Amino acid sequence: MHCFTHLKRDAKNGGAPHKPILLLSIISLFQKGIFTDNQINILPELVASFKSNWSKLVVTNHHPIFAMPFYHMNSEPFWKLIANVGCEKWIESKSSMRSLGNLTTAIKFALIDAELAQLLLQPESRDILKISILDKYFPETKSNFGNNGNDDLPNISILNEPSEEYKRKIIELKNQVDENAFQEEVFIRSGLFKREIPKIYNNTCAITGLRIDAITNVSMVDACHIVPFSEGYDDTLTNGIALCPNLHRAFDRGLISISDDYRVIINKNFVEKTSIYNISQFAGNKITLPENSNFHPALENLYQHRKRFNF
């Protein structure tokens, strides 16, 4: 508890709230069962929790940049950054770690002390740590926190908006906030898209029918954008399709596409050796669609995909 109430912070403007907000967010994810050991991954749920907690508790004019506390928490005795292979020297550059993109590229995850992880797995200990942080750093706004903390991701309804409206709002947001804030918003929405697309396809590949129910948190189905987000700024459900990883890659590279009657089209510009894994075996097959027709891939998006790869 002493470590949590004596965090190393910039003292300007009443003290930087970033580290306390991050710790409250980590506690929330332990409470939800998303974190279950001492490995703290950079998840969309964690970024969303950070932003939600910030909006409830912080009244100073600090900037809510998630990457900063995740990186600078390394100065605390209970936190250790684990770099991705080849990025060990990169994480020594503090200035490069201000953006979420650089952070996720350079850092694999953070490790907290095993003893601390055990405390965070216990409801009573979590409550004590949470109250200590709120009392120490947010005495005037702690009543805003609530009993359950925050939602882990935005509401699914944002992915049900008309594509043009969704795109308009994303572009408007991009023009209103700085690049760091925009990266974080895209990261959160992308997490929602990746979670919901497999769900509406019953965790089944739309082309092969592959489905594996695993007792661990392992998925064999990807959420695939029909029109890439970088081109269409579209994370709506009708711009997604659930595919197993090899067909996701084939779709993204234009080896396959989908017709207006939802049948698989094979690009004639590549040759594959005879194998039980041949992509061509799915030619003309109708894909499996979500039960709710409102979630079927938009024909305009499928047309754009075919046009892009000259089908």
C-alpha cells in the first residue's frame, strides 16, 4: 500500500494523476477477471478504463495520455517493462514512448510483483488499495468513481451506426484531438471490433466453418475488415467478416473475395499446389452469415474489395 500512496510523480499543477489513474484501471481489470496474473498487457480494455477513470476523477488540465504512465511506472519498485525482441534499446528513449503506437511496438507487457498480483486477485485487498488511491490522490472527486469503477469498452451500439456517419465522426474526432488521443480512441474501437465480429459469427470462420471452443482465451477466428480501416475509417459491423488467420491473410491480399450473393471468388492471378489446404476448394461456396441480417457484410464494401483487387 505504501508504494501506491507514495508514487513518483511530477509535482506540477497539484501532481500528475496519470499513475494513480492507471493503477485504478488495473484494479478494475483484475476485478473483471481480465487480468489474472502478474502480466499486465496493453489491452483496449485497459486504455478504455484509463480514459473513463480520468474523465470521472481528474479536474486539472493534465493531458490524459495513456502511454506516459505505462512507461514511467517503470520507476516504481513493483513494475518492470518487458520489451519486444529487438526493442530493448528503444524503450530507453523516454520521448519515443509518448505515443500508444510506439508503446505497443516496443513493449510486450509489464510485470508487476507476484505478491502484488496475488493481492489484486483478492476482493478485500483490491478494495483497500482502491480506497487508498482515491483518498490520497482524488479526495475531492472520489465519489464519482462509483462501486464498479467503469465499463471496459465503449457500448457496442457505436459499431451499429451507418458507415458514413461512423466515418464522419472518426474524421471529425481526428481533426479535433492530437495524434496520441486519436491513436488511443482507434485502439479502443478496434478492440471492440475484434471482439464483436467473431461473436456475431458464432466464433466460426465464415468460409471454412472452422470453430474451436477452447478452455483458454485462445481464438482461431479473426475479425477481418472488408475495406481497410486506414482507407474507410469504418469499424462498423457490416464492414467485418470472421475468418480463420490464413483466409484473413488471403482476403487482405486479394487472393479471395466475396460476391454480392455471398459466394467465395478465387483470384485467377495466383497458382497453388494441390493440397487439402487449397484455397480454391472454397470457390463458389456460400459463406456462413450472422443470424441477424443487420450484421451481414455490406454489399458496397464487398464491391469495394473486389474493385480494389480487380476481380
